[in-house]
Amino acid sequence: MMTNTLSPDLDDQQYLQNRTVPRQRFNHNETVNDATGQWLILPAGVGDLFVSVTPAAGTARVEYTQDDLQAVEADTAVGKPWSEGDVSGYTDSLMVNAVTAIRCVADGGSTEFKVTA
């Protein structure tokens, strides 16, 4: 299985104006269609994450793994569901980046999955 990596939002230059704490934002947005999405690897040093799902139909959830990077890349990592469980409408959560990767699981339709750090 392929993986993605949470990447800096190169269009965001606001951090350059902040002299006290320059911090680049990270942004990821994808649509998952009635499937288990790809793992999104979270780089070390990125703090809290704002994660949201918006299922158009059916339900969706976010899964995370604490397995090592090699397991994520080999698609043997075990996913654990976020505390909100399966949701049928827009749901967001602030998550601490203390995991290796996260992904969206959509059941029954298209789901928008967003991650911002």
C-alpha cells in the first residue's frame, strides 16, 4: 500500500511574519471513497493536529497507529479508531501527534478527510 506524508503548506507564508515563534503550517486534504485510505505519516516535530472527516453518505472514522514506520510502509500496521468512533456527519478532533500515522476509513460513500497542523 502506498503512504502519504503530512507536508508543509508551501502557499502559507504567514509564519515568516511571526518573529516570536516562526512555525510552518502543514495541510493535507483528500477524498476517500468507500474504502480504507492510505496511511498519512506524521513527521516528527509537528505538534497537535486538527483532523476532520465529512462523510457524504454512510459513516467514516479516523484510525491511528503507534506501530513503527516500517510496519506502516509494509501495510502491516494495526489501525486503532479515534475516540469519536464511526460518524455520519462532519466531525473534527484535536489530536496530539504522538503516533506514527493516521488514515480515514469511509464506509458507504465518499468522505472528505482533512488534517492541519
